[in-house]
Amino acid sequence: MILGFSIALIVFSLLLMLLVLMHKGKGGGLSDMFGGGMQSTVGGSSVAERNLDRITVVVGLIWFAIIVALGILMKLDS
């Protein structure tokens, strides 16, 4: 069971990294270093950006739940 949660943690970690990197830079910070600050925003968020935000939050919550479950399982196992 611990192995399954560990594999799920790796998968969700990679997915979370990918989702965070897909976000558009808001200006100022590290996104300017890679050219993200040079794009002009037309104002407001599109539907795709809002859905990306929602998916990122859900994946982040699942990632957090897996970490808590792994901690509990490892504590009970020892």
C-alpha cells in the first residue's frame, strides 16, 4: 500500500510541476527572466486559464492528501 501511494505521489508531483509551469506569468519575478514579462495581457482571465487554475488546485489538494496518507501509513507501519 505504501508503494502504491509512493508511486501516486511521484505521478502527482510531476503533474503538479507541469500544471504550474503551464500558467501564464503575471509579471515581476522569475517569469520575466524567461521572457514571460514581454507578453501583453489583454486583461481578465480566459476560461482556459480559470480551468487551469482549478485543475492545479485540485491536483495540489490530492498531492497534499497523498503526503498525509503516506505519513500516517509509515507511522503505523513502524
